[in-house]
Amino acid sequence: MLTVIGSRATRTARVVWALEEMGLDYDYVEWKPRSDEVRALNPTGKVPVLREDDEIITDSTAIITYLADRHGKLTAPAGTLARARQDAMIHFLLDEFDACLWTAARHSFILPEDKRVPEIKPSLRWEFSRSQAELVRRMGDAAFVMGDEMTIADIIAAHCGHWARGARFEITEPVYAAYIDRMLDRPGWKVARGV
């Protein structure tokens, strides 16, 4: 049995969304990051955590990649050029979107106050805007980031768009804004966010 542990306001939403899109059964346990319960499963205190029977997997991207591979959904098959392109897109999204948003969060409320450098945020916003233009260029006329079918890369791209809006990072590309709107209208996302 699959159990997702975390908080819907975190990257845990990516895992729940992937499970919903794949039509898989799972249990959901709402535990806050860095809680004693989470630290018992993941010493860093980070969520999400996926428990499958007695095994624990951490990191949202690792979890959704595992689920996609195991169930043959939302992914290109391992060892194919299509998969290499998908992996490249995921790394681009993590490096250029997620990393900017996470760094801004760390310097806003996660790091101890004496370690925060708020002056970094304008450069992160600039990077995020530049990366949106590159994502739109790569997408072309496709409905999803990898073409005509949804993949786990879309879960990361759309989740980062949602996160950016909440963090007041401007969505500068109308194509990306429309894409985010479409993706966040999906039933799986609504379940993931508890709306």
C-alpha cells in the first residue's frame, strides 16, 4: 500500500497529483515538515515522504519518477531518447524554476534571520523570468511541456507556476500563464491541493 506523508502546501502536492493522474490508490497522512513524525521517517524533516509497505522514499521528483516508472504512466520508457529528453526537461525545471523559488523561500522565512540575504530576490525573479521564456520556446505549440501527452515534467512545471504566483514571482510569459491555468484546472491538482 502507498502512503503519502506531508503537507499539501508543500511539494507533497506533486506526489498526490501524480497519484491522482495515474489513478492509483493511496493513503494520505497530513504531517508538517520538520515534525517529530516526519523526522522519524526522514531525518532532514523534509516532506514529502512516500511509504510503500516498509520502504521509504523521499524527494518529490524521486517519488513521482519512481511511481511513473513502476506503473508505466506519465513518462517515457527508461532507456529511450524520449526519456532522456524528459529527464533533461525535469532537470531544467528543477535547476531554473524550483531552485529560484526555493532559494527565495529560504531567504524569506526558512533560514535563521541572521543568515537571510533578501537582496538576492531581484536576481532570482530575473532568472525566473528568463527561464519562462526558454520553457515557452522549448514547448512550441505543444499542449504539455513534452508534447501532446502529460508527463511528470508537467507536474513540476505547473507546480512551480502555482508556487511562483503565491511567492509573487511574476509570470511574464502569457503562454506559460495559460498553461498554468489549464494544468491547475485538472481534477488531480484540485485533489492534491484539497480544493
